[in-house]
Amino acid sequence: MSAPPHGTPSHGEPSPGPPSYDPLWPRAGGWPAPAPGDRVDAVLLGAPAHRTSLSPTGADATPGAVREALRRFSPTLLGPPPIDLAEELQIADAGDVGDPDGPEGEARLRTRVKALAEASDLVVVLGGDNSVTYAAAQGAGAAGLITLDAHFDLRDGVSNGSPVRRLVEDGLDPRRIVQLGIADFANSAAYARRAADVGIRVITLDELRRRGTDDAVAEAREIAGGGAAGATAGGGIHLDIDVDVCDRSVAPGCPASVPGGLQAWELRALVRGIAADPRVRSADIVEVDATADAPDGRTVRLAALCVLELLAGLHARKGATR
């Protein structure tokens, strides 16, 4: 599914029109397609998966909605000094993968991510539901995984509730998986035991809040990056940003979000902190249903801000190497 025309929301309602134009206030988004043979710092790729979702969803409308929402924001970090990320980074948008559901769709997504990862420092996959994590992480050749999610995603079968289990079964070392934000009353004891049995590091929502974001991010980066005892170092990290880790008041467009989850600022801080690690080579933003969002579009706008936080983290790591 391609992105809707500018000014047309993905849920089909009339648009108030494009944002006002001010040459001194550039807007994010609208990035060009990557040119063949060129290398870029970051590239967006839409993956409108939705067919295996455990909850009814219009997540296939979300990549286009996030692109539209990006135009509401500036690509500027205030610093000081202020930094325009669109000037500091080469950013591209590779469009959408057509019909990424099912084995053939996953193969297309895996192949596309692989090609983009070879020509960029960071691939950002715009879901779609959480099923895209499976093929996206494999396409990027990830050896470690960090999830920001209220749920384990260790279910049997093939669905948006199973990508972590499928990755482990296909060879991803579970000792290099960290799951942050796992919530009470949103999971079963059976899946909690499954995570513990295979060696996944789980940082629950309560533990995350007790420790603070910086401390949790440091541990997650170390483990997923291969620094934990017994893990084999090397390989990149995939970051799965499941927006339903957030409180339902800030993410009403996530079918599985619950009251008491992360606040928007917490999610943004986690995303930027994790993305600052040069081993993070790919990320996905998933589980947002643009057709079920609040009238003010707050969930889609949060997803768009996660794109910008990923870019901010990418800029931080590049600045550290200069």
C-alpha cells in the first residue's frame, strides 16, 4: 500500500490542508527516495502488515499517516547550538513494501531491508503491526534485539504476537534479547516462564520506572550488543518500538495499549538513548492503527516523533565519532 496523497489522512476523513509554509521553519519528512548506488545515513521503509493481527486493526494505513504527521514537526534539535537533522544527515524514504504479510510478503520485506541496510547506517521500518519485526530484524542481519513493548510476543503460531518466538526459533540468541516495559496484567505466566527459560532479559515496566531510563538503556545496549556473559559478541541490534508500551491516554490508536503504560516522554527518551548506540542498525515502529486514533492524531504523531528520536540518536553517535 502506498502513502496517501499529501493532505489526505489515511482514514479517509477530510484534511485541513497542508501545513503553512515558512522558509525559516523547515519541516521534517518529505525525504527523497534513495538513489541507486548512493549511501545514506538513514532510510525509511513502510511495511503495512496487518493480516495476522490478533486484534482487528487498520495498521496498514499507518506508514502513510506517519509520513504525513512528520510534516507537522521540525527536524531541529535545540541544542545549543541548534541542529537541523535534515542538514546534518542524509535521509531517504524508500516507499512501502507491497503486501508484506505471509511468507512471500515477509520475503519481500526481508530482501528490501537487507538491501537498504547495506547502503545505510539505520533502516527505520514503519509498520504495520508487530509481525514486521520478524522479517525486518532478519533482513538487517541483527544479532541482538531490544523491544519496547508491553508484551512478550512469544506466542505460538504466526501473528503480531509471535515475532520474538519466531526469531529465537530461527537462531537469534535469546541471551541477546532485552524486553523493556513488559507490563502486569498484559501477559500470561506461561509466556513469562517461556522468556525466563530461554534466557531473555526482561525489564518490566515497574523495574524500568524504579531504575530510570538511562540505567535501563545502558543495560539493554550491553546485553543486546553482546556484552552479557556467555553471549557471542558482534552483529547489529534491531530495536522494536511497539507503541502500545505507552499509556492509553497517549496511545489510544494502539489496540493493545493499557492505562498505566509509559508516558510519551519516556518512550522518546528510550528510543533516542538506544539509537545512540552505533550497533543499532535497524528499527521498527509498530502496532499503531491510524484509523482508530484520537481525533487529534496523538498516537500517529508520537510514532512520527519516534522517527525523529531515532534520527537524533543517530546524529549523537555520529557526533561522538567526529
